[in-house]
Amino acid sequence: MVLDWNKVVSYFQTIKANSDRIRVEELGRSTEGRPFIASPETLRNLDRYLEIQRRLADPRLTSESEAEKLAAEGKTVVLITCSIHATELASTQTAVEFAYRLLTEDTPRFRAILQNTIFLLVPSLNPDGVDIVTRWYRRTLGTPFEGSGPPELYQKYVGHDNNRDWYMFTQKETQLTIVYDVHQMGSNAARIFVPPWLDPPARMRCASSPPRAAR
């Protein structure tokens, strides 16, 4: 069974209405207008924890001694994002079950998560792609094409690998999050150079190549 994105959203809205342990927020809309949601835990004194994170992130605001005190007072922030690649939709399905278990199972493991972290869960970074894959799966179920990829882009403009937009932030999905990732491709793939100005592998290959015969 696979889930439509509106079912994922409605489920989180349902548990929000029935639990004081979760806050569900719409961060914005995807390229095709689907709600982009995240659900943070540890809501009591959340503003104070956010202020601690702000001060710890900027050394101009906080001395070393103050930073040690704030680090002890604050909470670890854990962000889990799911299904940036739409065909990898198992994580979106898992997010629904994990949220349910986190809020209903009173175990030492889950109590530790709720008490010691600010836990942020994004059920999918590509909601449009989740629905594209879901529709294609249902359409081809029981046919020779079952298990194949949809004959369309997983995201309207940038396709499957919308994480490639993390350096330009041209798409709504990436504009709703802040991500900095140093990502290296294979030696023969396309390359885009952005700070921190890592040495191009092409130069390194050139330096290690045997010298050409003199003419």
C-alpha cells in the first residue's frame, strides 16, 4: 500500500488535534501547490530553546563561558527529512508510523527523544513526486510495468534529484528549507563550483596524468 500526500498531511493534522506533544506546521507550498509540513516536538518553552540555538550559532552574541551554560541548558535539535527522491517513498510511509509510535508508546527510548531533543520531522521534501510515484504505482499494479519508474519528471522542473538545487534555491521545495551540503559526484560527471572552492578533480586528474610524449 502507498499513501497519497493528502493522506499523509491529514494524518498529521489528526494527531495534532489529539495530542499536546506535537505541533504540525505548514512551511509553505510545493511547486504544484501541495502543503509542505514539518512537525516539531518538545513544545514547552520552545521559544527559549530557539533563542538558545540562535545565541549558540552566533559567537558575536555569546561568550565562551555563556555558550557552555547555554549548551547545557538547551536541547539537541534533530531534523529528519524523507523522500527527497520520490521513488524512495518508504521513508514517507515510515514517518507516519514513527510519529504514531512516538506519541503513543511510553517507552524509555521514546521518552528520551521527547525529553531531550527538539525533534523535527519532514515527511517528504518532494510531495509532488510522492503523488506522481503513487499514481503510477496504482496505475501499473498487476501489469508488466509494475515496479517501473513513472514516464514523467518526479518534480515539475528539476526532476528526480531536486537536491541538486541546494546551491541555487530556485525551487519552492528548497526555498522552504536551509541546507548546505558539500556533495561530490563521480570523476566523469558534470561539476559546478561553488564556495568553499574545493580543488576541481579535473585539475587533480591532470596533475596525476603521465606527461605527453614530446613532439
